[in-house]
Amino acid sequence: MTEALRGPGQARVSSWNIANYLTVLRLALVPVFLVLLLGREGEDDGWRIGAALVFVLASYTDRVDGQIARARGLVTSFGKLMDPIADKALTGGALVGLSLLDELPWWVTVVVVVREVGVTALRLFVIRHGVMPASRGGKLKTALQGLAILLYLLPLVGFAASARTPVMALAVLVTVVTGVDYVVRAVTLRRTSARADMKRARKAARQ
């Protein structure tokens, strides 16, 4: 793998580091998770619990790899690229799997997946103007999605099972609202960034 620069005058950081290992592990756990979720037509409680445990483990690596990368100065181009891909693969895989089992409406899966892919593409589109960090709403969205998916994965009964629908509904609502917020932030960033100011200055100088 290639190496990424930490910054001007600083040592190069190898992509072979613990933070990136965790990211790759999360991506590798996705097919394992799907096998457990879809195995035996999704009706075996033991397999469903296994799928839930793998989902929790993979989600935990998402939290830990970022913390390690920032704390130890291990942020790399590879990590920046693969981390959101692994996240989307895990969440999207879970939603698609649940929809294939007819446990979650397909429109929910489509809305969430389109929003996630769209925001990632939007971030890449405006990267020349600056980085759009995750907002508090985005972090709430991630937490709600994870909780909602976990409730659907587990073989629950009674009140716990009935909580699935409202939690997922809230997760979808926050997903859409934060998606709109990212669009607004992206438009603002393109208008107010230093790059945009330079373009306007050059244009004014030519007139």
C-alpha cells in the first residue's frame, strides 16, 4: 500500500497501521454478518444473535479506528477512503439483508442508502473547498441507525420487538434531515471557502 503524509516536514505514515487494520476487519466482517443474517432464511434465533454480535463488533471497530488514528497520528489517505466505504457496506448490507427477509420495507433501505452514498459523494465533490466534518446530527443519525438495525436483528418479542418500528422511523427522519443539512453546508462551503474567494478575486481582477 502507499504511504500518506502526516503534514509538511513530518514523517510519512504507513497505511499498514492498527487503525487501517480495524477498518479492513470491519469490511471483512460484512460478508460474515450477511451469511449469519440470511442463513436458514433468517429464522434461526442462534444465527440471528450471531449476526447481531458481528454487527456490534463491526460497529465498535468503526468507533475505535478513528480514535486510534487521530490519537496516534495515523490518519492516512487509505483510511480516509476505506473508512466510509466500510461503514456504508455494513449499514447498507444490514438494511438490504433485512429487506430481503421482508422484515424491513424496501423504501426505508433505498432512502437510507441513497442518502449515505449521496452525502459521501457530496463530501468528495466539495473536498477542494474544505472538509465537512461529521455534525452532531450526523453522529445521532449513526447511533439511531445502529440501534434500529440491532433491534431488527435480534429475535425479540413483546415491547422490545414493538420498539423496532418507531426507532427505525426516527432514524430515517434524522437521516433525511441531516442529509439536507449536509447539502446546505456544502453549498455554503463552496460559496465561502478560501478557494471561492480566490476565484472571485481573480475574476474581478480580469474585469
